[in-house]
Amino acid sequence: MYDHDLVPGLDFKHVRVERRPVLSPKGEPCPGLHNLWIVLDNEAEMNSYTTDTIKEVILAFRHASNDRAAVCVVFTGAGSRAFCSGGNTREYATRYAGHPDEYRRYMRLFNDMVSAILECDKPVINRANGLRVGGGQEIGTACDFTIAQDLARFGQVGPKHGSAPIGGATDFLPLYLGIEAAMLMCTTASGLWSAHKAMRCGLLTEIVPALRVDGEWVPNPMVETSRWIDERGQIVYGEPLTGAALAEGKAKLQRGTIDLSELDRAVDRLATRLLMTFPDCTTKTIESLRKFKLMHWDKNREDARAWLSLNMMTEAKAGFRAFEGGGSREVDFITMRRKLAEGEVWGEAAFEAAIAPKSK
């Protein structure tokens, strides 16, 4: 049989590509078969992806498609803090801000990464081991399933930092959440959703506990995990706690330890369910369901690439440099909007005004 990999024998440096056992319904490893794990390996920077990482993710998914013995792909991040925080803002600020043509080349790679996930010949499980935000959310929603540990958080932050979530979020999230919830998440960037809220709203396949306190599993103590409706008729399940309850939750979180063994067991359970199906029938079913994502992705990705590239001359240039500059990590939105309303032209003067200390 031929080797169909684009780069046979590639030595991956920015992602880990691992063969791990796939379990039978009796919980025993199946000889000759496995799951292929693709692990973003940049834990120090919340598993953000650099240009070199993206290249390797593309090749890793092509490698997974060509792996005849692979049952599923498990796409995850190193450690327990984050699956992926999106694009590497250090690289954005130093390499791409103010260089639209370079960013256009970068976005070609990014688009190819999303397409590689959507076109993988294996079912793709996003193992959300922590934060999934920005571009991390976009590559996560390109996957077929998401199983999350319940301390994970989800959201889009583009308009807060000089970008628009048009690398997949505006294509995929309306399919998961409906247009109103997707609109709110994508535009206001006002807060990340808990895994419990994301599960309630249809974004996830399953959530499992990850916090152990005094040897016992404890659901996320920072959010309301009881299913009830408040006096306004609002669903409270999955919403952040406040006041004394929040302080108590923080204290419980600090006493506990993070254990992702339940997450791994849940991933294994889903892989076993997929193992016990006809492979071609499952692949065809997944490909047919992916068409709803691809319908929007293929229509919009090139226009999005062009706009995001040009935006590196204006708002993205200010936003990413402010984010990397520390402090509040946000521009002075009020001053920026006022100056633009007065006819200020984007340039260094506008940029300096935007990242100046905030108006009172």
C-alpha cells in the first residue's frame, strides 16, 4: 500500500501526534487499531497556535486521514488550562500587525487548517481540556464532537481585541446555538460561557467533572449547576455565581486538584461507540452532516481572509499591540470611537490614542 502523506515521516515539533488505544466494549485495547491524538503543545501560551503550529496541524490531520488503523481523531491541547486560546497574539503583534499581505498569507494557512479538520476522513473529537476561545473555539467547532471538562470556558473575543470571529465562528455557531445566542457571543465578547451553559445551549456533546476536593468529584464550583429558573423566568443553570457563593466557590476550587481522567474515559467511550459501526457508513454520515458547516465555510472563507488581512492596518494593529502591551489589554474604546467620529484618519496618531490610558 502506498504512503499518501504529504510529508512522510515528518518530525512534528509544535504538535504531538500520538497513537493511543481504542477500547472494545469490554474496555480492552483492540490490537491493530487505535485512536490518533493531535495535541497542541504550547501550554505556556495557553496552546495558542503560531504559523508553524498551523502547518503541522494541517499535516497531522492529513496524516490521520491516511492512517488506515485509526478509528477516531482526538484533537486536544497540552495540560489542563486550555484546549486553545486562538492565534498567538505575540506573533500577531510583532509579525503581522501593520503587514496585511503577510497576514493574508497566514490566513491561507489558517483556512487550510479549518478545512483539514472539516475534511478529515475520520470522526474528529474535540477533547476540550480547558479554555476554548477565539480561533480555538473556531477550530473546536469545526470538529464533529466536543467532550469537555466542566471547568472549561468557551467564547469569542475578536471585537474586544481588534478582530472579527469570521474564521469559522460566524459560520458554525448559528448552527449550534441559533442566531440570537451566536450574535451575542460573537459581538459583545462580554464573558466566556461555562461548560455547563455551553452544554445547555447545544454547543457540546458531553461534559464531565474535573475537580476533586477531598477525594470526591465536584462540579464546577464557580457556576450554578442546579437546574432551575429564577424569578425573571431566566434559566440559571451554568451561569456564574456571585457574592458569597462565588467566594465559596473560589475557595473550593483552590482546595481541589484537577484530574482529567473522567475526560479521557468519556473520550474513550465515544470512540468505542464509533468503533462499533461500519466505517464507511459512519464516514458518509459524518461527511453529510458536515455539509451544513461547509456550506457556510466555503462561501465565506475567502472574503473573510481578505477582510482580516486589510484589518491588520487599522483595528487589529491597535488591538493586538494593546493586548501584548499588558495593562488592561484593551484599547481606549471611547477615545478611539470619538476620534474616528471626528474624522481622525487611521495612522500612528490614531493608534497611539487608541492604546493610551483609558478615559475616565
